[in-house]
Amino acid sequence: MSDRPDSQQPPSHRHREIEWLRTHAAELRPHVGEWVVLEGEEIIAHGADAQEVVAEARRRGIKMPYVFYVEPGEPGIAKLGL
């Protein structure tokens, strides 16, 4: 356990991606039913086949893609399968 207070803990490796997901549901609506790779605040690749999406991200230089599935939900609401 660290001696540092929680406010001084380093941010999560994927803090930017998680925050973007929390605040940008509207941008994900067109991707319902798709796999998406997010790097920082940019959608790198998306599509129906997870392997192809990851392969595209790697071709673009992403070594460890942050990939997730955008689940269908209520109309107008994008749910994430993280």
C-alpha cells in the first residue's frame, strides 16, 4: 500500500479513454453493434469483426489496443461492453 493520498496516485493507464467513453455516448451511436478501438480521444478503428479491428489498430501503430463492443440498448443510448 502506498503512503501517498489517493489524489496523488498516478492516473489509470487508460484514464483518457475511460473519460472519453463516459462523456461521448453520442459519438458512439453510429457504432452500436461494432467493435471499436479507442486511443486517447480518437476512434482508431471500428467494425463487426474484433480481430479485423485490432489488426487495423496494430497496422496504425497501436501495440495494445483499447478495444470494446458497443452494445445495442435503448433508442438514443449507447451502452458499452467494457
